Amino acid sequence: MCMLCAAIPAALAVGANVQARQRKQAKQTEAEGEARNRLVQTIPAGPATAVVVAGLVVSAIVYHTYQG
């Protein structure tokens, strides 16, 4: 398996872990009644993971298409 193809499931696993941590932090903040700091914005893990995986898939397709 090439490096690009192996990176796809790894990126999905990392994205799922980050999304779980973001949800846990949001629930904890809500349970403690703390106000969210509107100055600090986080990037949602779902769309960021989708962009990374899409880039890896496209680059893997290009790589395997032009590979001898």
C-alpha cells in the first residue's frame, strides 16, 4: 500500500478523535455554565477532515493514474 493510500484511514482516525474531543469539551463547557469565548474560534473537525481526506484521495488517484 502506498503512503497516500495508507494516510487516508489515518487521517479519518485522527479526525474522528479530534471531533470527539471537541464535542466533549463543548459539553463540559456547557455543563459548567461557562460562557464561550467568542474571540477564540475553533475549526470544526468534520469539514476539516473531509478536506484533508478529499485531498489525499485526489492525490492518490493522480499518483496511481500516472504511475508506470
